[in-house]
Amino acid sequence: AAAIVGPLLSAPGMDRAPNGWREAGERAAMTLLTQGRPGAAIEAALRAVADAYGGGAGGVGLPTLGGEVSAHAPFERIAEFTSHYQSGHVQWGWCFQDRCKELLLDDDCQLTDRFEGYYHEAMLIPAMNILATRPGRPPKRVLILGGGDGGIASLALEFDTVESVTLIDIDPAVSYTSRRHFPKVARAFTHPHFRVKHTDAYAWVMRRSAQAKAKGGVFDCIIIDFTDAPLQQFWTVAFFEAANELLTPGGMLVVNVGDLEGSMRSVQPHFRLMYRVFDSVFSINSSPADYVPSYQLGVGCKGTVDPREANWTYWARQSVEVLYYSADLHMELFYSPAATLRATYAPFPSESGILTRMAYPRTLREEGIDSHDDDSAWSAALKAAEADDEDDDDDATKKHRSHPLEYHSFYDTQEPATLEVQSTKDFCPLFRPNCTLATVGGRALLSFQAAYRDEALLIPAMNILGRSGRKVLILGGGSFYVAKLAAKYPWAQLILVVEISKRIPRILMEREPELEAAAKDPRVKFITGDAVEVVATLPHGNFDLVVSDLTHMPWALPSRTTRVPRTLPFVTRLRELLTPNGILVQECSSIARPRDVSRMLELHRAVFREGSVFLTQIPQDNYLDDKVQTDQANTHRFIRSPGLMLMSSPSRFDPYTVDWDAWSEVSIDSVWYTAAVHSLIFVLPLELQRRFSAPPPSRRDIPRSIMESFASLKDEAAIEAATATRKRTRRALLLDHRTCSAGAGDVKTLLQELAL
């Protein structure tokens, strides 16, 4: 292995990489060699060469090369504390393939110094821009309950109309730790307009509400930034009524609700309580990189509000440095995913651009407790709703709910693999098809969150194709869930699934009747084999949609089942399978691995240069099996939300043009996709728009604002640099081997043969 690594890192062309790039590759390879992992060492060296030739090294710093190095690198605790309320620590983690600081409370990640803006911007900026529409009453006074790290307070103080920010948090240890280790996040603590009080937020709100009511309200905006599991005393009608009294007319309250996977525990109770108190209630569907998607925020308004209306003139004059938020994303944040709508009994939108307010919970109305403020009544209603759903379950569902954890080891992929199957009943009442949790190679094949990904891979593209989406090719996936979704489209004539394993789909079908029913559909055909080999035998121009659901797993040892070909010939072959107006959808990693994303994006732009290439975001399940990753920091080395996928076509198309009448004929019990969130996947966080030169497509159904080009105009130098890098990379990808020296040509050939 050492004899291979040395020549690779000395290959002609490595001198193109930035200073220190070759040395970093050598250190990574040597680390792996000393660990007795020669295959991983060779892959680390190959990745160093690939980045040098492909332009990936330019402008992205000097990361640790080879995913396996970081996967096994120990994280380092910098500080830790134990207070009267919780324990916490600061450690080095992984962000954007580089080290970053993380703050964890009770072992749950609260923020990183790299991605904290994603969460804090979603919590505050939409509300501030909406509040600025009130004639002559811009937001001046902000109250923050929780948020002891100071991140939201620091952001609020950057708005030129804000006169005071008050923070109430019970634990001074959090504030002290943030000020010491996250000074940029905690910069508010030295601001003259900032006031902090470490006390019980519940008691503080209840005491101040009567005084505030007499004054007609005190605060324009209230942000509740507690941890995901605060003291339950906060979530009562009395508390929200007291908070509402603190608001000025037209004021807004924003509260962190939690991830959708916990909908029965978080989403339903929060919105039920808020609906009792506030005139308008909405959800914000965010994808913070530090948490589990889709992360829900609740918005309560003292008055009637359309949250899509914002004062863009006000926003344009602010000197706020943003990573996540943009005017285009603002509109999309308020479109709720299916799980939120189901949890709150809200109607589903029939087409894009329709805003859904949270509906009044039918269960409470039927139980006759509309006038009750007693928490026990709310809890009883929730339990009754769960019991009703359980009574409706069939025997098969009840049977597999109690199924124990199973391990299935097999070799039918010509690689040893273990499938772990476990039943979970926590979320079955609302989402019956997702009661089974199945993982292989450390990654979820079938789960609540895996369903988000599968829906994003198939449904948007099928709806864009409309009734012309007749022939579908699905590569990989394992769970057969994507095929099940495709079979719901009545006009689909052929659904061809290529899967390397026979046993994985068979085992899962035994536990999920809907998967088994889809497999028996005469339109569904199954080929067992290596997708890379099978696609070489398929006819050209035969498929309207090709879904590449092959998972690239850099945390696992290199093998045919853990690596996806990321080469020009393979993407070209996938393009050849498409009809002239067909669409290719391919997952390309997540925000955690931008170099991988850049590599795939440039391949698609080279292959589909006359057509359309859209880089889109998808809900990403931040999950790796404990046997693969033993700590949250290293898990985030590979997977963070949002996940990213490519949607490309030989022809140009408008991704917002959808036949919604046709979609109404499709009976899919979705957990994420709705007509309203269709456009959300095409609007990336602002820094990703800049980094990958991927602004959102133009919208025709929503009026354009003066801020529509804000993302591209605010940092012209960054856009020009990204464009230049893209052009250099494209030339490198299309470089003819004959123009290289013999050594470089041999390396490029070896890269292709090893499917890197």
C-alpha cells in the first residue's frame, strides 16, 4: 500500500494544488497505514489527487483528507460544566470537512461556531422583516426567553431599529461558557442596549404580563429558545396568554417546537396551545445544520398576518451578515411539510403558493374541552387521539410493532453486510407506513426520516414530468420505498428497480405490507445486480425518470456497496438512459461534505451543459448507526441537514411548472411532500447559493420583490470567484487524457477504475 500511495502523491499535477495539500494527503495516508488500513490509505491519496486535478482544492481551505481519517479521529473536549440545571461541555467537532467548536448540553448539540446562524436566522429574521411592515412601528424591543448563549440576542442587535434586547435564561453557566468559548456568538453581552437576567423565565413572564397588559404590550417580538425538552410548566395556555399580553399590537412570538420525528410529543401540543391564544398561527419549516430536520418553529401573531409579506426595503438597509436567510427562502419557510399538517389537522394545499394556517384541532373540539385551560385535559385529549388511532390499526401493524431488534447478516452482495431491523411504535398512529426502522452499513434504509429523503428523490421530479412520467428507473435504495411511491402514479407504465441485494427488500416486505403490495404490482420489475454493471446493458433513451438512490458511504471501508461512481463516464451513461425531456435525480451528499457536492455538481454541469441542472436541498436524516459513529461530532463529519441532490435533464425545464390536477389523482400518504413545499427544495441556504453558484429558479406565481437578486448581488466577488472555479473544474474534467503526461494519465485511469 505504501508503494502505491507514494507515487500517487508525487504524480504530475499535484503541484497545482495549494501549498500544503500534498503534505496533508501524506499525513492522512500515513495515519491510516499505521492503523493497519491500507485500502483506506490508498483512497485518501486518490482523493488528494482527484481534488488537485478536479479543482476541488481551490478556495476550500485545507481539510483532513480521506473520510476514514476523521471518522476515527478522537474529538477533544475543551471545557465542561455542571450547573444546578444541566451539564454541558464544549468540544471540537466537524463542520464543512473542517474542525469547529460545538456546545453540547446534556450531550445534545446546541450550536456550532460554524452553523449557528442557520438556526438563529430562521428564529429571528423572518419575524423582524414581517414586523417592519407595520406602518410607523418597526420592531424596537425584543424579548428572548432561553437562548443563554446570546446568539439570537447578538443577531437582534444588528437591526438598526432595535432599541433594547432583554434575555431571560435560568442558567448563568451557559452564558459564561458561550462568552468564553464562542465570543462571536455572545457579542451581545457587551452591547449597551442588551440586558440579561438569570432567573426562571416562566415566573418572570407571569409577573410582567399584568403590567404589560395595562401598557398595551411591551415587546414587539418574543423569541422562546429553550432546549427541546424544557420544564413542562411552560407549555400551558396560561403561559402563552401571559406571553401574548407582553406583545404590542401586531407583535409576534416564535418558539422552537422540535423535529418532525417527535410530532406526537412536540408539534401537536405546541400548536394546539398556540391556536387557543394567538390570532394567527403558522409554522416555520427550517433545516438547521446542527439539528435534526425538518426542524419546526411555531409562530404566533397578535393580529392577522400574512407571513410571506415582508418589508424588503427595511431588510435591504440592514448590515446583517447572514449564512442561511434570503428573501427567496423567506417565502418558502412558511410552507408546512405534510407531517406538520397531519399533526395539526390542517388541510393540504392543492397547489404551490398556497399558505396554510394551522387548523383548529378537531380532537379538542370533539372532546368538548374548548374552554379548558387545565393541562390534564389537553393531555387526556392527546392520549385519546392516540388510542383511537391504535384501535384502527390492523393486526399486522400491531404484530410488527412488538417485533424485537433483528440482525440479518448475508453475503449476497458479494460483500459482508448486516441489516438491522427494529419496530418502533412512537409515531405509528400518524404515520403507519413508517413503523419499521431498518439500517445497513450504518445508514437508515427505512425510517420516518428516510421517508423524507425518498419522497424528495421521486415525487418532485414525477410531478414536474406530469403524465409523461411513464417509465421510471430506480437504482439502489434497498428498502423498495421509492418504488412504492412510483407505483402510486396511475400513468406509470414501467418501474424498473435495480438492487444489488435480494434479501434486504424481501425482509422489509415481510414487515411492511405496502412494500410487498408494490412489489407485486405488474408494472414493477426487479433486477438483482450491481447498478453500475446493469446500466451499461440498458437501452438508450428509454426512461423518463432515473433515480440514483445509491448511497456513498465514506465512513465505511471502500467496497462496491459503499462507494458510488463519481466519474464523467458514469454520469454520461445515466444521461444516455433518459428520453429527450427526461430527468435524472441523484443524491450527492450533504452540507457536511461540500467538496463531494462540488465534484458531483461539476460533473452534472459538464454532462447536461445544454440542458438543466438544479442543485436542490432535501431533508437529511442526521443518523449513523452507533457501531459506525460513537459520538455526535463525528456523525456530523459525514451527515448534516440539509442534504443535497441534483435534478438534471438534457432539455431545459421550469421546475415550478407542475400539473397539480394530475397530482391530485395520486394517492400518496406523504410524510414530507406537499404541493406547497415543492418549491422549497429549489431554494438553498444563502451561503450554498453563493458557494455553488446555484441561485433559485425564477418564480412566476409569486410577485418578484426588490430582494429577489439580493443573494447574488450582495457578494459579487464571491460569485465571480465561484464561477471561475467552476470553469476551471469543467476544463479539468473534460481534459483529454492524451494531453496529459503518461503518469497523470495512469492516475486518472486508476481513479475511474476505482470509481472515485
